[in-house]
Amino acid sequence: MSGVLIGFAIIGFVILVGYVVGRTGIAGDHAGHALNRVAFFVATPALLFTVLSHADVRVLFSSFLLTVLCSVAVGAALFGVLSRIFFRRPLGETVLGQAGATYVNANNIGLPVAMYVLGSAQYVAPVLLLQLLVLAPLTLGILDMTSGGRVSLGSILTGPLRNPMIIASVLGVVVAVFGITVPEPIMAPLELIGGAAIPMVLLAFGMSLHGQRPLQKGSGRKQVAAASVIKVAVMPVVAWLFGRFVFGLAGSDLFAVVMVSALPTAQNIYNFATRYNRGVVVARDTVLVTTVASIPALLVIASLLA
């Protein structure tokens, strides 16, 4: 348990430093954006490749991922029912709400939690692939059909092929599955660059928290509350039930799948909302509220299962 608390303390301190940097403005107005882009296109792909090339293949193709998928399905269905009965929002906004309730932040928060709390990034890599290859194209496809967006079906389907994190992840999986030995002159600089990924994303996330004013009146607070409760409370319970009693997970695997399911909503959802100008405020507030609420939720899970 002490190791888990130390892991969260490390993450929280770096986020706090990022917030101070953003508040003081010492890095300029666009520093967070620049950090995110370097992390997205360079450092995180290098980290994913180096981690997955040495990953346990059984975790990548196992009941672990099926457990996460079941928790996502239950969470999305629950929000859909609530939206149908209480919110009565258009399909596009309902889909965004479902994504906000189930699409986990496997990158900015998930990777640091996996590295410092779970001990390996291999636990979030399968989830990252599932979201980028399946859930994101599905969400964008529905938004495109319901809002008359200019994004074509072809661009949605081929989008994962242009995503550097997916390309690096797939290459890492290939190396692990076939036991390919990557020469040290290639692997060493990739490990060095990948080591910068987590500090950069945590600093950028902390910087993005400055100036936020969530949950204003008339901004869809009920939808935000529903999505947030599903994300940080319902999904971990569902993951535990399916993992423990359906797929037979135990020990570190069960702990990891519950922790991953309790991760906050990914910032991608806010990007999707702004792209189609649908439910932007709800998406923004859901990301922020789940990020704050996930901290005590993850600590409780760690105290019970670690």
C-alpha cells in the first residue's frame, strides 16, 4: 500500500508543478499545447514501443481486455438508459455522454498510474488499442452521421493508421509476439525518449487545469454527474464483478483491471465534442470532474485490492 501511495504522490506532485507553471505563465501561453504534441507524436510512441516489445503477450490477448470491454458496454448502456429517461438529449450528445462515461484516460493519467502504481504500462496498452482502433472510430462515425460533419467514413476508418501511438503499439506487439531482438543502438535512444513521455503529459495536464470553471448553472450538470458516477464508481465495480466471477482474474491482474476501469475520462472526448460542436461544456466538465474524483476512487481501490 505504501508503494501505491508513493506512486500517486509522484503523479500528483508533477501535476501540481504543471499547474504552477500554467498559473505563473513562465513557459508561455502555448507551452502545454507544445508539450502535448511532442508527447503525442514522439515520446509516448517511443514509450509504448519499448514497453510492449517486452510485454507479457498473455496480458495483451486475454480475459483482461474482455473484462474492460464488458465494463465499457455496461457503462455505455447505463448512460444511454439514463439519457433516454431523464435527459432526452439528441443522439450525438447522448453518444458523447456515453463516451465520457466510459472512455478512459489511458494516456495522460493511465500510463503514469500503470508505471508507478501497477508496475508496468502493459496493462493500459491493450485498452489504448481498443479505444483508438474501435471505440474512437465508432464514436466519430456516429457523430459524423448525426451532425452532418465533413469527416468522411474513409478518414475515420483510416485514422488509426495515421496515429503514431497505434503504429508504435502494433510494432511493439509484433516484436513481443515473434520474439524479435531489437538492436541496442536502436532500443537505447527509444527508451531515453520514451522516458520523457510521462513527465511531459503530467506537466501539460497540470497546466491545462489552470483557469477552468466547471459546473456552471445550465451547463448540463445532471449529465456530467451521471457520466462521472458511472466512470469512477460503476465501471470499477462492474470490472471487478466480471473479472472475478466471469473471467477468473485474480491478484495483480484483477487489481490492474479495476484500476484501469476507474481512470478518469480521456481528454479525447472534449476534442470530439469541439470537433462537432456538440455537448462541448458537458464533455469538458466531465473530463475535469472525473479527473478530480478518480483520485480518491483509485486510492480506495488500492487500499482494498493492492
